[in-house]
Amino acid sequence: MYQLQADHSDALNSALRSKIVEFNGQHFDAPKVPLGYKFVDEKGNLIAGVSGYVFGNWLMINWLWCSDTARGKGLAGKLLNALELAAIERGANTAQLDTLDFQAKPFYEKRGYVVKYQLNNYPRSGTRYFMEKSL
């Protein structure tokens, strides 16, 4: 007999993620190829960076971040461009990301991304946008 137990831990979250990734891996026909680029200052401190992965035909963008001192200097655009070009070289023809209403939606729209779906009232009063771009 099975017993229901409460477990709100990060360990359970990680274990479940691992199990699902393992299960999904048996059904996917493409590997996940990680990609990332960064800008660092003269001391090696992270100033801006982007990461994601190519998964079959898709570039999945996980994170794009610029420090406050780096904003407005074109670094984010250079990072995104480098990631997209590397993804194309690896066979991707579509990019996907999500962003929040207080983050970078206009930045992505200027670079050809379009909203495919949005979650309103996320998590309570904001909006989460799921965006795509043909590469």
C-alpha cells in the first residue's frame, strides 16, 4: 500500500524533474545542445549573458540578463544575435522564449519575436509572454 506524504522540498522537485527528463528522453528524437555567451569586465565579472539550447529545430532561450551598468549599450542584442547564429548553425529554424511584462518584451519584438501565447494575471497582476521567431 502506498502512503501519501507532504513534501514541499527542492529535493522532491529535483527528483521529479530528473524522472520526467529521463522518461521524455526515451521519446525525443533530438539531443539538447547547450549554448551560451557572455560579456565580462576586465576583472572577469559577469556583465551580461545569454543561455539556452538547441533542441531539434528549436532554439530554446532560457536566460538573457544584463547588469544595470550594461543596459542600453547594445550588449543584449549582440548576445541574442550570437545565440541565434549558433543555433542556426546547429539546425534550428525557430526560436522560443518567455518574458514578463516588466522585462524585455519590446526588446524581443524589435528583433522579430512575436507573442504566441500570454498568461494574464501572472502570478497575480502581471503578464507572461511566450514568444517565437523564425530564424
